[in-house]
Amino acid sequence: MELLNLVVGKVGSFAWGPIMIALLVGTGIILTLMTRVVQFRKLIYAFQLLFSKQHKGEGDITPFQALMTSLSATIGTGNIAGVATAIAAGGPGAVFWMWVTGAFGGAVKFAEAVLAVKYRITNEKGEQSGGPMYYIKLGMKEKFGGNWAWLGWLFALFGFVASFGIGNMVQSNSVASAMASSLNIPTWITGVVLSIAVGAVIIGGIKSIASVTSKVVPVMAIAYIAGSLVVLFAKADMIPAAFNMIFSNAFSGTAVGGGFLGTVVRFGVARGVFSNEAGLGSAPIAHAASKIEDPVVQGIIASLGSFIDTLIVCTMTALVILVSGLVTFNADGLMNISGGLTGAALTSTAYNDALPGLGQYIVTFGLIFFAFSTILGWFYYGSKCLEYIAGVKAVEYYKWIWAGLTFVGATVSLDLVWNLSDAFNGLMAIPNLIALLALSPVIVTLLKAYESKEK
């Protein structure tokens, strides 16, 4: 077991290490330049498209539901606990590097969705199936010839393994822990209720999942943002100091070991990618199911993912923590966090400090519903990865296993599961980034054709 933990740890260190982080951000920069900053040029238009009723085309769910399903899998523990962990380990400057990741991540999300819709297929059940495994297999063959199905298979394997931990058991464990600490509810009760609720939704497939996430995600995101704004309004005089901490620490690195391009950047970028999943290849699986005709339209809508997840929701968490007074610096510029808090505990304490008796429940219920929606979104990702590997029929068994593991995750220690899924989640990026860079001319051609048609 120790050897397995060691090997998994080494793989995880590589998957989330400097080389992979540089590749993820570098791909975002390249795609941002090639698309002429499409994620910000089309920002207002993206919201208009999101709420338009004029979309048509093959697909299983609306473009709005596709975005909400992808957001359901990204707005989760990373936005609440992950931001706090980044600040505790990397300093306030890590928030700046999360913003950088989110800004470039919009172009990656755009590219992923464009390719997902262009190269999606209709499976035996008449449903749309798409994502990196399909644009690797079909797109790479179309452009370069040869058989690239093996690379798509690798992505599907990585995604399938990652789904059990990061998309299921880790999430249910977070919910059970939050319910136990805040409401004294035994973890097994939370596990039973959560597994039944998850099973009731996923049995209906993507349409049922999209129906739930399109309601849960907007309501919880708005509620969480509203609660954050109440805190920030109450401590408005502290906001300038919070931004000063973020920008000064982003380039000095004096608060933590490692300095510039060290701990501050690593934790900021890694947590940013972990939160919005840009480049990992998960979101395009959901976008491939959209009822849309033009791939570029879904790409523009998909680009909102990083903006909403990282630049809005994560920023709310970060600012509330930094205005709370829990994070301070001594005369030597070294950071101190009251009580040595980190993760969800730091976020919860920060909210409760501003809203005594209420703040902790904003975090607790935010964590519960965000984690629940993440379990639903990641079920769909895992099922499509399994479908690519073993066929449609295998997914029927996967549904019951998924619901069962939701209970298991709530009641057991998950150190190995977390490390294993974390490593495979990072490995998903390798085949996906290869395809994004290789097929970038296809993305640019489609974007130019769409903008020419607009004119």
C-alpha cells in the first residue's frame, strides 16, 4: 500500500507539477492569441446567446443546460475550500494567478466546445456523445491521417478513473464532513440520503441531470454570491487592503517560501485549473450534448465557464477571506493565518466572522449543493468515458455503482482515493492538450467562417 501511495504521489506531482501547469497556461495563451481574445471580445454576446431561445440543431439538452451541467462539475469544493487552501499555502498572491488562469482558460473552454460539437457522434441510443476522446479519434485522423483512437482511449481511461474520486467520493465526503461539523448529522445518514438523491437523478440520463443542474447551479451560485456581497458590503473599507495584498504578494512571494514562479504561482495556477478545469477536457463532454447547429456558438457560450467559475465565484471567496482579518503579515512580510486555518474551515470562519451565526451556513449549504451538482455532472463525464471504452450497455451498470460509491465516499477515509483521482484528473490534460494544439487551425477556421457569416 505504501508503494502504491508513493507511485500515485509521484504521478500526481507530475500531473500537477510545473511542466503540466506551464503547458496548461501556455495552451491558454496560444489559443487566446489565435482566437484574438475571443473569451472577452464575445463576453456580452456570449450571455446573449446563453439566454437566446432561437438555438436549433441536433442534441439532447439546451445550450444553457449544457453550460450549467459543465458548471455543475466545476463550481464545487474548489471554489470554497480550494481557494482557501491556495491562500493558506501560497499567500494572497495566489488569487492573482487564479485570475490569470481563469482569463486564459476562457479561450481553452471555447476551443474544447467547438471541437466537441464538430466531432460529436450519435450513439446507439440516439444520444449525442462527444468530448476529447472523439475529437482526438476523428479530428486527428481527419487532419493527419492514421489511427488516433488509442490516444482517445487513454483520455477516456484517465477521465473514468478520475470520476470516481474527484467527481464522486471526494465530493460526498466533503458534504458528510460539513453536515457532521455544522449540524451533527452522522456521516452514514448523509451518505444514504445523498446516494438516493443522486441515484434518482442519474437514472434519467443527461436530460434529467441537465434539468436538475440548470436549476440548482444558478440558484446556489446566486445565493453564494449574494451572501458574499453582503459580507463585502459590511467590510467595504477593507476591500482596498485585500486587493493590495493580492497584487503585492503576487510578484513578491515574500509571504511564503518559493518566491516568484514558486509557491505563489504554483498554488494559484494549480487551484485555478482545478476549479475551472480548463484544458482538462471534462467540460466539452457536456457541451457536446447541446442542441446547437454551429460549433462556434456553443464555443462562445462555453467560454463563460471560466469567467463565472474563477473570475466571479472564486473571487468572492477570496475577498471574503482577505477582508476578514484572519490573514495578516508581520513586519518581515511573513504571512500569518489565525489559528492555522485552511480549506473549508478558513472560508467558513471568514464568513461567520462577518455574519455571526449565519456565515457558516452559507458555506455549509453552498458546499452541500455545489458538491451534489458536481457528483451529477461528473457522473455524465464518467459515463461517456466508459461508453467510449466499453460501449453504451456498460453505462447501465455504472449508474448503480456510482450511487453506491456516493455512500461509501461519505463514510470512509479517502486519502488513497483522493491521490489516485487527483493524479488521473491531471493526466486527462495530456491527450486533450495535444489535440487542442494539433487542431487549433480547425478552431480558427471555424471561428473566421462564423464571424464572416455574422458580418
